[in-house]
Amino acid sequence: MERKTKIDIIADNGGGITLQYHGRPKYLHYYYQGGVQVIDDLRAINDGHYPSSWDGNEYNPHDDSGRFMEYNPDMERNGGYRWYMGTAMDLLSEFGAMDLEDCWGYNVQELARAAKS
């Protein structure tokens, strides 16, 4: 069940990456230049380790800065974010299939490079 949990990976134009895990409990974490760690975390989820026991959960339903971002196509269109959604396995496959030359920004290139290794 947990392996099929929806995950959002949000790459921002400042080089950061946010992981939003929609399981129970919800998990939100912002990585500063952390594509390798994001891929490691996706692999851990895919292998049956769930973020409910991980440190660094920034999710707080009572604080705007700790809430999940909702997908907004205008934010992608204006060049501020790239949004990837799916299960851990879906996301690992998607990043692993990316052409390193065509990635949007260094952070997405880092995700793709890490997924290929």
C-alpha cells in the first residue's frame, strides 16, 4: 500500500527540491542542492522504508510554510518550478530516463544523474 503512495517532487529555479509524501503521516522536506539525497529517499521508499520515521519532517497543517504546495500550472509556465508526480517507482523511472542535456536546471539534472547511478 505505502509503495503506491503519491509523491510530489518539486524542483525550484533556485536549485532546491521539495519532496511531498502523501502517505500517513504526511511528510514534507526541502532539500538544498540535494538531488542525490532525494533519489536515495525515493529508493528507500520503494524498498519499503517510509518517511514516517525520518527526521526532518517539515509538514505542519497549521502553518502555511509547512503545508503541501498544490500543483499550479502557471507556476511551471513562468519558469519558477518543475513538478513531478507519481509513486517512488514512477519517479525513479522518470528521472532515470531523462536525457542529461535536456534537463530543466541543475537540480533536475542532478536528480537524473543520481537516478542513473
